[in-house]
Amino acid sequence: MSDTPRYIRRLTHAEAELWEIVTASVTPYRQRPPTAPAEAAPPAKPPAPLREPGRTPAPVAPRDRPAPPPPPMPLTEIDHRTRAKIKRGRLDVDAKLDLHGLRQDEAQRALSAFLRRAQADGAKIAIVVTGKGLSREEGGVLRRVVPMWLQAPHLRDVVVGFGEAARHHGGEGALYVRIRRSDRLRGR
């Protein structure tokens, strides 16, 4: 069980009144012995009438709560056709970010800012160069973590999908990133 406190919603005034009416009309299945001596209980209020004939209850004002965020859209792999269009020059690369020489925290901030700026500029395809890393078998740290960053919930409104770049764009050490159009966000 988790140690974090759970949020407990309080009943509205109308819900509390309804609960009192319901519990007043219910009798327990079995009587339980009292666990502690009962102190002087406050006198019970008589149940309020459910509704007067011909009157409708006053509407309860809704609370000002922000709408829940839409579920994150699934990422898609850049397909072979799109990759071929980029490779042949039929689809332009609109932006490029080189993360060489950056630490992880610097690279993550730079990536997030770059993608948001590229989206605001109307870019469709971007290249993110991570480098292949010092050891070819494992790959570099950025090469391993950038795909995880691209899948993060805070970038789902920017990134449509990503995939490995063509050799002349960096091959294994670079990624093509498809960027979501910013006008699509408002229409959701």
C-alpha cells in the first residue's frame, strides 16, 4: 500500500442532506455491541421532505475545476515512405538540433525547448543528433535516453513520432522527429 495520502472528496450540502435521509431510514442487519460508552448524542434532526410538489430544487453551482487533460496520443514510428522522402529530398527537414557535448540535464532542457520552438515555427520534421557514443555496442547515454524523452507525457502534444535517421543525416546517431501541428491542438 502506498504512503501517499489519498484525496477524499467532501460531500456537498445537498449530498449530505440526502445521505442523512437515506441513513435515517436504514436499520442495521445485526446489532453490534457498542465498543465505547456512548456519550450524549446530539438530537437527530427530522428528515427534510424530499421535494415539495410543484417546486424544483435549486441548481447546485458547479465547482471551478479545470477540464482533465486529454489522454496522450500514441506515438508512431516514422514509416519507410516518409524516411525515403526525407532521404531523397522530397520532404524537407525543417529544424536540426545537435546534442553533442551536452550533459543529460542540459540536453533534456535543450530538446524540450527546441521541439516547442520548432512547433511554434511550423516545422514538420526535425533531426535530433545524439551521437553514436563512445562504445559502439552500448551506444552513448544520449542515444539511449533521447527516445525515452521523446515519449514523455509533457512532449506528447509536440511529438507525433520518431525514428532512426538516414545515413547522410547521421544514421544511428540521429533521429527524425515528426512534429505535431500546433493548430491541431486547439481543435481537440
